[in-house]
Amino acid sequence: MRLPPSYPLPGGRRVSRRRATQGVTATAVVVGLLLWWLLPVGADSYPHGPVTVATGVPAGVYDKYGQLLAPVLQKDLPGEHVRLLPSQGSVQNIQYVADGRADFTFAQADAVADFHGPGRSHLQAVARLYDDYMQLVVPSGSSVTSAHGLKGLRVGVGQPGSGVNLIARRLLTAAGLDPDKDLTPVSTGIDNAPRMLKEGKLNAFFWSGGLPTIAVQALTVNFPVKLVELGDLLPQLHHLGQSADYYRAALMPSDAYPRMSDERAVPTIAVANLLITTDREDAEVVRRVTQAVIDSRDRIGAVVHSAQSVDLRTAIFTDPLPLHEGARRYYRSLKP
């Protein structure tokens, strides 16, 4: 607005255009400062763009976790577009993050330790999430009582880019079997393995996931199956290299799959799952993602039961990766 040289005030006084302009400018500065003061600290202080989360195979825990987490991230990252990228599992997930095709992903600690491809030095962690339990599923009438009994059988060993495949091959080697010669390995994931077992196209299948895994749970409804013990292989596993040190003894509780024909606790091995990113990711974005994961634990855990295991007391233990600075800021903000 252009002011005249002078204009009247109440009482007949007049004010010059210069003084009026100075008054408008001063008022604008005060209003601007007031708005800045009222805005939340750090609001909108991150670069906007798409955020890609690599997940896993359909019907897997990563896939379901990602589907439930995506709308939470969308809400907590205004201005961002969150998209999900399906994958074969941990190994491929790590490659996707390392080469920039994904910004965040889920991966098993052993697969991270085993990865030495391009971009390895940039990998960092957001949180330790929950443990994956190695599950060897066979029909309830099967004579297989240990991994040794898989010799000569058709066995689902997971897809090539999955953490399942990585562990399954190590378990078979620990059991004294050559995964490619002593049995017929079938590269299939949790999206197809239960159906193939029912149809007799598999004699058994390996799966690595949180408890309970929905696809295995659904299988037990109309097809009697049992879990085979794997815990006895832990000592031999630990002789297979440093990355095998991330496996620990675990017990699948008897109520993990209530419809199992043999309701008993089953000794097996477990490995931690991590949410990972790279040091190229903006710290404020990572802080918000970390907060979203922690805050949504109960909501997601109502559907993906393993998510209930996400715990602030253990979330920071992300070996073999260091915590991203953004995640570190979030955890530090919680200290009294």
C-alpha cells in the first residue's frame, strides 16, 4: 500500500508518510517475531521428499510391519511421501539402503554383519526392534525330528535375498548337510511355502520371523504341522564365522501357535532385527522416524505381536551398526 505524504489522525493531528511507514515496518517485525516464538521448535526443519521403506515378501512380518508403520510416518513427517518397497528380505533390504534405493529398512543383525558390499561404511541404525525366531515347519506326521532328518527331502530355504536363506543354509551346514547336494533346496518365501507344504510340493520349510508369524498361524488352522527343534545346532553355528555370533539360544513358547498339533516349547535360535538407514539421511527425519517407531509400538503390536518387543531399554543396542545421530537425539531427549 502506498501512503499519501501525510494523513490525519483523530483529533486533527497529521502524521508523515515516513513515520507511518516506520510504524508499519516495526509492527511487521513484532508480528514476525511473535509467530516465530509460537511455532514449535524444529517444525518443518528437514528436507522434503519421498521416504522409501524397504519391507519384505507378502505375508511376512516385515511386510505387515511396514504397512502399519507407513501411515504413522506419513503423519509424523508432514510434507513427505512415504512409500513401501517390497523385497525378498534382509539381504536385499540392506542392498537397497546401501545403494540408495531405500531410505529405511528392516534387517537381521547377522545379515548386516555379513554385508560387505558398496555402501557398507554408510550404514547406521535407528533401533533394535524384536527378535526373529528360526522356525522349521513340517507336517505333523513327518518323521523329521531334527535338521539332520532333512536329507533327501524338498525343503523351502527362503528366497536368495532373504535372511531366511542366509540362516537356513548355515543351519543345514551346521547339521552336517550340504544345502545344494544333500537335499533339494527350494527358493520360496513365506508367501508360498505354507501352500506348497499343504500341496505336498515341500516336505519342510524354514522361516525366520517374529512370533507368531501370521502365515504360519494361518497354516495351522486347516493343516496339522509341527516345529522341529534347532537349538542343538547353536555350538556348530558359532564355528561358521563371526557373523554367526549374532545367533543366540531361544525357546519358542508353547502358545506361540496354539493350534499346533504338538503344543510344547521348542528350542531354536534367534537373531535381533534392526531398523537401519545411512549416514546420508537427515538427522531430523531420523529423529522423527525413531519417535514414530517407539510411539506406535502398542498400536502396531496389536496386529504384529512381535512389535510388542520393541523396548526403549534395548532399542539402542544396535550392534553391529552405530546409532544414527538423529536416533541418538531422540533417545537422549527422553532422559530426565
